[in-house]
Amino acid sequence: MTKLPSPCISVCKYKRAGHCIACSMTKDQKSIFKRLKKEKHQQAFVDMLVHQQENMGKFTAWAPAYARKCSKKGVKPPVT
């Protein structure tokens, strides 16, 4: 099983109604992702996060940054 890295891209500024300005996660969502063990649950979380970003807008820098993070860890990025 390949563990996906956290969607966090190490900016962590919660200025958008409790959502990080870089990845859109809340502090609770960051905590939840850390507890996910199965790859399918991690993938579902990332899919949910992408939809959340689309709804909130202005998260265009996240996907390329997360893809770089995944490639550094030797994991195929779940988003393009």
C-alpha cells in the first residue's frame, strides 16, 4: 500500500473562514487525514478536498505543489 502524503503544503495560514489559504483544509481536516490508514480513504479525502477548493476558489497553486510533494515521496499524484 502506498501512503499518500498529507495534502498540506506547509503554508498553514487559516484566514479563509478557518480554512488554510494554501490547501483549503481546516485544522480538523488536517487531523482527520493523519488518521486515515487505507489508501482508498486517503484518495477519497483528496477528492473531497479538490471539490472543496473548487467551491471556495483561488487554490490554483495547490495542485502543482502537491504533485511535487508526491513525486518527492515516490508516490503518483492523485490529482493533475
